[in-house]
Amino acid sequence: MTHRSLDSHQSKRKRKPYAPRRPGAWRDCKQCGTPFWCRGSQMPGGSLPERVMCSAACMHANKTATTEKAVEVFWSRVDKNGPNGCWLWTAAKDKWGYGDLNYLGKHVQAHRLAWKLLRGDPGKLDCLHTCHNPTCCNPDHLYLGTDKENARDRVVAGRVLRGEKLHNTKLTAAKVLEIRALKGKMKQKDIAAKYGLNLTYVWQIWHRRTWKHV
């Protein structure tokens, strides 16, 4: 049998379904169920992120569905019948009292996410509360501002611990007034020794670099 007839004979045999020669495996698309060939590097434990969908269209559809579900879960944790029209976050909170959650793999604050969903991305600006209720997610109770404006807002709301409210302070407002009254009457080192302070702190009290509110 000639070489050509041998090739012709082999071509008549039933061939197996095509599969690429490179390492990999067939997988079912997570979104549509269609089988697709997944390279070994995209399998679990490979050098690239794991591939679970067959096409960009399926990836987009899956992301849309995931986002819609995440939004639904978010609003299910907001009580829109709070006092004074506040929409209260009912799940986890951080140490400052703000709603705290994981949204699509990112750590966010509840009131910022509420603003983003209903009003648009706030970008680098802070979301400040007019109601001074950190759990509130009502966008009508929020406005955008800078870090400086946010700091001033915390002071106005009384959420900043200072002076005698600090747990490690040695002084009271009355003692601070005494220290200022002693300026020019006693030496700085004698005042520092009397009240158990260092020289720098006495100077800061005199020049209102600290205890500014007194």
C-alpha cells in the first residue's frame, strides 16, 4: 500500500472530537452551561485567575446578575422607617457607628453605598450627615463635603473626644485655666513640675495649640 493510500485509509477512520493539544480540560460555563475548553493555567491552582465562563458576554451577564443581587441584599438591611425620616442600617457597624459591609468584594460604608446607588459615585468626597446619625442611609440626609468639612461636622455633632473626655488626660478645664493664669508669674519648668507635665505641653497650653476649646 502506497503512502498516499495509507493516508486515505486512515482518514476514513472515525476521528475523536477535537481538543487542543495544550494542557487543559472541558468545563461547563457557570452562566449558560455551554462546554468550553479551559487552559491548564486557568484551572484551579493555575498561574492565571480561574476561568469559569465561556465568553465575555457570559461574564458581563453574570456580573450584572451578581450586582443586582448584591443591591437587593443591601437594601434588605436598611430600615426606611426610622425616627425623623432616617433610613437605619441594621447590620454590622464599625467602631464609629457607621454601617459596614462587603459589597462585590470591596469594603464600603453603608451610607456611601446608598449615595452611590441613588445619586452617583461620590468619588474622593466624604458623605456627611445632616441628621448626625451615622447609621442613616437616607440620601436626603446626606451631602458631599471635604475632609475638613467632615472634621468640623464631627465637632459640631459632639462626636470628637477632647479635653476631659479623653481617658488618658491629666488635666481638667479648671487646671488649664490655672496654667494660663500662671504665665509670667511662675517659671515654665515649675509649672510643668507642679502639674506633672513636660515643658512642651505647657507651652502648647499657653499658646492654645492644645485645649483650644477652653
